Amino acid sequence: RKEVEQDPGPFNVPEGATVAFNCTYSNSASQSFFWYRQDCRKEPKLLMSVYSSGNEDGRFTAQLNRASQYISLLIRDSKLSDSATYLCVVNPTGKLIFGQGTTLQVKP
Amino acid sequence: NAGVTQTPKFQVLKTGQSMTLQCAQDMNHNSMYWYRQDPGMGLRLIYYSASEGTTDKGEVPNGYNVSRLNKREFSLRLESAAPSQTSVYFCASRDRDRSYEQYFGPGTRLTVT
């Protein structure tokens, strides 16, 4: 079983749609969680950290469920510019473990 | 402030050739990392350096060596390239005393024929 698993997609949605990605992790000792964004043929960049209480940054909401060991990312009012691959990242031992990513395509 | 820089951007090697990928950061970060990214596999850690003078193996170190030349620079060497090392290589750095956020370089696309 992979340490971090994501549905690779692609998720094809129209502009303005709400889309949600889930990610599961296997190491219950994991302490830190993140979502990174990676544009096509570019480097990953931090989108947001995920806190136990859930957190929001504009149209983006991240949530953590420790009991079920999953993390989610919700994007509201999707924009064309949101098209990218979203990487779920977990930190169980001081080193980051990356999921394979979920690809989002927002269509006009 | 350039962040993390990598050279070269692209490289084609023949099987058995050697080469060194260069990485430098100007953010005064103490930790640096080398990853490879393959389709469907996500980013996998090859080697990392928690601080100047130390290096440790990651998930997929076989076939690679690293050197932490100074605080700024962390190089990755392929001694005898194999087609299985065809990949995109990313270098990253982090200020381990302040955050878990890693800053990535633009990547090196390596093809081994």
C-alpha cells in the first residue's frame, strides 16, 4: 500500500464548479499535512498547510480527518487558472511524502 | 533573490555516461533535497542533506551520489546512467528551524538512451 494515495483523475469540471479531492495516508504518526500545486512541466509549490481544525484560504478549504486518515481539498467557484495537478503531502518522519497527484482541468 | 536554481534544464545521456546535476539556493536554508518525479509515481526522495556536511539516503538512492558542497549547493551525481534513471529531477530546500515548507527548483529533465 502506498503511504499517500490520491485519485489521479483527471477531474474535468466547468468554470464555476465546486470540486473536491481526497487523499488517504497510511502512517498514523503523521503530524503535518499539506497541499502543493504543480502546473504542467513546472515545479511544485505550496498551496496550503492542513490543520486539524480545518482551514480556508479564499476559495480553497482543506480538512483533516485523523481518525480516518484522510485529507481533503475543496475548491469553490473554479477558475480556468486552477487547472493543475494537486499533490497531497504528508510528513510522518520529518521528510515529506508526496502523493502522485490529482489532475484538475477546468473548462470554459 | 533567485530561490532555488538547477542546471542543466535538459540533458540527454547515453547508457553508462556520467553527469552531475547542480542545485543552489540563496535563501540561507539549512536543509536540501533531491527528488525524482516519474509518471504515476509522484515525487520520490533520492537523497537529502539536513545541514551542511551531512547527507542521508532517501527512498530511491541506488545509482546516485550526492555532495553538499557548502550551505548553498547540493549536487546529484549519476556515475553510470541507466534508462531507468530517465526522469525529471527536482532539487528543494527548506529552513528546517522555521517551517516544513519546501521550495523547489525548476527541475532537470533527463533522458537516458
